[in-house]
Amino acid sequence: MTLDDIFPAFGVEIWGGPLRLRGLGTEDIPAVTEVAVRGIHGPDFLPFLYPWSEAAPDELPIGAARFYWDSFASFTPQRWHLNLVARWEDQVVGVQDVFARTDFRKRLIHFTARGTRS
């Protein structure tokens, strides 16, 4: 049995040309955190609702790890957060995520992109 068998979100794969998205696992956290520490957006542009990317470089890695571990631990059919590590020609360039929280009264699906700035 593998982790993909236990937690199928780890095995999700989407690819096209040189871009490959795969379910982010614990082994990917150091690489995606390095990308974030190097900077993913300009100083006058904040593409996120919560300013997590503006954390101090020495605080960002543990914050990112906690965020991903919480996403894994709280993943249910009613509340899920799928994080996909993005690789361009096998180099980690960021994370793409999608999440949903559902109940009988409302449905919310949110897409965000995290990656290197151009």
C-alpha cells in the first residue's frame, strides 16, 4: 500500500507540455517553500487574500509546512483543499491549489496560483 492508495489526492496528476501538476506531498514542502522564500510577486502587488507571502524568510517555511499539513489533515468530502506542486520541465516553480467547502446552503470553490514572478 502507498500513500497515494491511502490519500488519493497525493496521486492527482495534470500535465500539458512541459508543465506538470501533481498532488503536493510532504516531500515537496521544502522545494515549494524555497520558491516562496525567493519571492513570488513584486513588492507593490499582493495576489492573495491573506498576506502569507510577506512573512519573514525565517518564518515562512514553518508557516507553509503548517498550512500544508493542515490541508492534508482536514481533507474531507465536505471541506477539501487540493494543493498541486507545479513543475516546469521538472523544476519546481510553485503551487496551484483548489479548495471547496460545501453544505446544503452554499458551495464555494476557490482557485489560486502561486509561483515564480515573471
